[in-house]
Amino acid sequence: MDPATLLSDPTAIRLEKIIQHISSLTLVVRATQPEAVCPRCHRPSTRVHSYYLRRVADLPWHGVAVKLELRTRRFRCRNSLCLTRVFCERLPRVVAHYGRKTVRLDDALRPIGFLLGGEAGARATVKLAIRTSPDALLRRVRAGVKPCSPTPPPSA
């Protein structure tokens, strides 16, 4: 088995360790990019300020719940005129900014919310080894709905 198949974006994160629990797996991963871009001034930086752990839920693997323990870095912005002094690296193909679930888990939960709704969808996800609330499913449905375009004006 290739451990990279467990990861949502093997080019952005590297698997360090797999920790097996009674009813779940924890994948300890680390970002592999040498630099990060400041979200405000868009200047790349390699100056690491500190590290922190970010825990996010991922898709289940063979019916077993999977959690990512992502060792994320904080960088110093190299632009002295930028108002952002310290920023966190972003991994948009792995997890959204401030997200608690991976992008691919969000993508899997959205159709469940559309098809089954809140309560029934939450009950169905229990069988899939995914823990979510009815309200969380409905939030994904609302986020996935595009706003209606305005009515065109009547032609004269």
C-alpha cells in the first residue's frame, strides 16, 4: 500500500506517522513546501516564526475514522511595509482556512446534505464512520447553493 493514497494532496503534505486508536486512525503529517506566501502582500517567505498543531477530520479509510494531525508553520512576512507580521501557511487543497474538516471530506458531505438533508444525512454519516451534525450538513448545502441571478429588466 502506498501511504500517499491516504493523503488528500501528497505534493503539499508528507506522512510522518500513523497512530492507531481503538476506533480511529491519526495521521501525523507535515507540510512540505519550503516557503509560504503572505495572504496580505503576497510576498513569499521562508522565515519560520513558530509551529503549531492543527487537528482536522478526513475521509474514513475502510470504515475507520481518520484524523489528520497537521504540523503547521507560522512565517514572518519579509515585507517591512506589510501590516501582517506573522502569518500561517495555507494548504488550500488540504484544508480550508480555519477549517475543521479536509476539503475532500467537505466535498463528500455536501451531496449527502443535498440528497438527505440534515437529520437523515447525519444518521447516514454515522454508518460511514463520519461524525457530523445535521446543522453542519445544512451549512454545507447553503454554502453550495449559488445565489440567483437578478431578473433582467423588461425590454422596451
